[in-house]
Amino acid sequence: MNTVWLGLGSNLGERLSYIEAAITELDVILDDLQIAPIYDTVPLDYLDQSNFLNTVARGEVYLTPQELLNEIQRIEHAFGRKRTIEKGPRTIDIDILIYGDTCETYEIDSNSYLTIPHELMHKRLFVLRPLLDINPDLVDPRDGTAWSIKADKLSDQQVDLW
């Protein structure tokens, strides 16, 4: 079994309902599911959109990273996720943040890749704060640096407990 960390976010419609419904679906896929507190966060990359609700889930899984991605995309699709604007509004977004000690990039198809750990998580306080709520001692498997040190560098981002 592998320990996985997933980021969840929503900024369309009933944001909390989408997060809760996704957690219910993830509870079927992941053993020993833990959920961090939920945060209200200001968008980072595409700014012309509503605030997000974000959290992190931790669990144990037998699935490969690609199989887990397929399950995540099935959940996103079931809740109406549409990818019309890159980094734009979404009903639910679920990202694989960490998968065991894996440091690898997988080709999904000719236009998309899955990179683990998530290639942008070190720049996103809305990911690191809930991740550290579950495990404040977690380290980046790529370089052994504590995620808390990386989070301290992001104090300019607005991430408020919801």
C-alpha cells in the first residue's frame, strides 16, 4: 500500500457540497482516509474567479498513480468538472500531490503528464497549509526539505480557515 496526499478544491456552486461529495467518493478508494480542515483561498493564477474552498486528503491505496488519476478524473467528471479555462473556475478539482516516495513524471497521453510530487505544490499555500495540518513534519521527497519551510515562504498568499 502507498500513502497518497490529494488536494481538493472548488469555487463554483455549492463549494462545500462538492468537497464533501468528493470526500465520500474518495473514502471508497482510499483506506484510512484523513481530511484536513477546509480553507477559503484567493485564486492565484487566473484571478477573475471566485474564492476557492481547499483541503487535503491523506489515505492508503493499492492503485498505481495512473489508476488513481483515472479514479480522480471519474469523480471530477461525475460532479460536472469542465476544463474550459486553464486554472479557471471548477466544481471540483482533485490533484495527486504526493504518492509515497515517488518522484516521477508519467505520460498520460501526447498532451498531458502526471508529475509526482505535484510540480506546483511548493508554490501553493492553499495546498501546504492543510497538508501540514495533517502532518507538520512531512518532507518533500525530492529534496528532503520540510514542507513547513516551503510554506513559510508563501506568507503573502491569502489562505483563511473556513
